[in-house]
Amino acid sequence: MKLLARPAAASLIFFACALLCPAQSAAPKQQQQPSPPALALGEWREFAPAGGGFSILFPGTPVPATSTKRIDDRRSIELHAYILNRPPLECGVAYADYPIRVGDPAGARALLDSAAKAVTMNGGQLLSFTEIAHEGHPGRMLRGRRATGNILRAKSVLVGARKYEIACVTPPGGASAETLR
């Protein structure tokens, strides 16, 4: 699966876990590293993590963060996130395999719709939420305002039992169309 991230999505440290793990709202732990200087838009590079099954364009090399999250009393998932903070843009991609029945439209809808609830869990506001398809797979696009005022954009796609999420966070009113390209 090839995802071109003109980052049409949001901040993964804060919400990747919440968007990918509907039963959890805690963010995966990540080592704090100073942010390198922003890259020019022409310097976006392809990133394809081993085992991820996708490639994406990033304005630099993201930092990996993996965590295990419980989704109910008996089951847990492993969340794989890759985050890059290049002010004014914070972007990332994440994926997780869910114990859902493949081909179950109701289960797919519930898993994808959980992203809207995650945005409002921590004082955020959902601004738009749209049902989409990516290469024939069900997905969602959302736009929200975090409690900090920053704008979150996210795209999630369910391929079989694996949910992929790309996201970006920008300052309120601070992202130009060129930055979001």
C-alpha cells in the first residue's frame, strides 16, 4: 500500500494511540530528541518501515515509537508509530493490527468511526469527519481542533484487519497551503 503524505492528517504522539486504539487515550512513549531544522518542501523523502506494508513521503526521517495497548479485557494490540516534528508541522504515520473479522462492514465502520470520538476525548473539537475509500479500502478523513488550538488533520484506512493512520498538526491559522502540500 502506498500512502503519499502530503500530510493530509495529524500529531501522532498525542492522538495516534487514541485514533488507532479506541479503548485507550494514552500516547505511546517516545524518546525526546531535539527537532532538527525544517526541511524545504522539495526535500520530502520516501519512508518505508520494515514490516509496515506501506511507504509514505516525509520531510525527514521520523522517530519510531512502539507500544502495546489493551483494547478489552482479553485482547491487546501493538501500535507502531513514526513521528516527525518539524515546526510548524508535526506529522506522523501509525498502524496496528486489530482482532476483527475481515470483511465485516459493521466492525470496520465502528473501528474507523472511533477516531472521531478520540479527537473530543481530551477537550478537542471535531471540525469535519468524512467517510472515504482509498484504493477500495474503507477509511475516514477528519479535521479537528485540539484543546491547545492546534489544527489536526488525519486520514485512516482499514486494509483487512490493519488500520493505517497518517496525520499532521499545525498551529491555528499558521499552516499555509504550501506547508500542507
